[in-house]
Amino acid sequence: MSKAPFLLGAAFVAIVTGLSSIFIVDERDQVLVLQFGQVKQEVTEPGLGFKLPFIQDVVSYEDRILGLQTQPLEVTLSDNRRLIVDAFARWRIDNLIDFREAVGAGGVDAAQARLGSVVSAAIREILGSVPLNAVTSDDRTALMNRIRDIAGREAASLGVEVIDLRLTRTDLPDQNLAATFARMRAERQREAADEIARGNEAASRVRAAADRSVVEVTSDAKRQAEVIRGEADAKRNAIYADAFGKDPEFFAFTRSLTAYERALKSGNSSIVMSPDSEFFDYLRDAQGPQQQ
């Protein structure tokens, strides 16, 4: 009887057995070798690995940093305000054996669910101790680091490390938006009214100062005008006096003409006087009044 088929079968079994005892570890993974559900070997370096064929199983886990987006949750703050908050966490498997014992065959999906609960509890704990302005401020890094640290301590029992955590949403509940917007609008209107009042007060001060300046400038201008007018009148009178002093007859004549002009204007006024009054001397005699 030929031994060739037997040898061929034995070689086939040996090849299958050999191939079943070899596994490859990808550089992005880390591997546990399990025997009847118990961990027998942990492989974290990429390359070839060996196991007992048909008895031991190989389970691969991510060795990269993973992301977790939490579900939105409503949080009551220390000032009794309510916010809808969610977060994004970055984590990685830190201890593969503890991770397997904690999540079992559920793997990364089971870890995501449990880690989401841990992060949500940390968010409630930290945000429940601070007011609204601390959560909605531009710089809330310290707040997020506190949440990360608490979540990291709780997640250590799962064999994972929480690397970073960021609050991605901090919104008011829909039922509170209208009241909040109304309060913000009232505050802005109050601030606007204060600014308008301060502006009106400043405008009144400016107008009062301008009015005072107008009075002062006008008074000074009138005073200067009166001084100039007085000086001009004095100079005019001096010129008249000098001119009339040189010819008294001419001075008398011009004074009479001025008197005639003022007295004989058209109108309803009447003058009653004697015809031989000195007032009419220059009207009766073109040569002027006779020297006595």
C-alpha cells in the first residue's frame, strides 16, 4: 500500500497547524492571546506572533487614540441656571489586560458606552459647582481640565487613559432661551438709556459752556465797540471844535441848519413860536444875523 497519500495528508495537516499557530500584529493594533477566555499572552509590538493552534484565540484592539462624542445632557449650574452640554474626549487603551477584564468581549464599543457615562458624570459634578459665566466664558480651559482629570481617574479602572476633553456645546434649553434673551435685551436697553442720559448731560454742559462763551464774547465786543465809538466821537468833537473855533459865524450857521433839519421834518408835529424869534434869523436874512 502506498504511503504517498498519508504523507500528503500529514504534510497538509502540518501546514495548516503551522499557519494556525502564527498571527500578525499590525502596527496600529495590540493583541491578546486567549485560551478558553483567559489571557495567556499580551503582544503590543508589531510583527509575527505564535499561539497554540485550535486552542488559543487572538483578539486585536486599537492602539491608536480614539474619540468619544458624548450625548447632550442637561446640567443645573450652581446659580440654578440650566445648560445643554456635550463634550468630545480623546482616549486610548492604556492597560490591555485591565481593559479586557473590564469590558469583556464588548471591546471598544462597550468601552465607549461606559466611558461616556463616566465623562457625563464628571461634567455634572464640575459644572454643578460653577455659575453660568464660568461655563460660557471665552477661557474655560481650567474647567475642561478638571472634568478631564476626574473622568481620567474614574476611567483608569477600565484600563483606558483620557488624554483630552473639550466642551463642544453649552446651550440654554429651549424653554429658557426666550426668558434669557428678554433679560439680555432689558440689560442692553438699560445700558443704552444710561449712555443716552450721560450723553445728554454732556451735551447740556457743552451747550451751557457755549452759551456762556457767546455772552462773554458778545459783551466784550460791545464793550470794545463802545470804547471805539467813544474814542471816535471824541476825535470827531475835537475836529469840530477845532474847525468851529476858527470861524464862530460858520459854527453858528451849521448849528442853525442842524436845528432847522431836525425841527422842520415832515410829520404831524407842530411848532408855535414868534416870527421874530432868533430861530428864524438865518431864514429872514441871507446875510445872517446882525451883529449887535
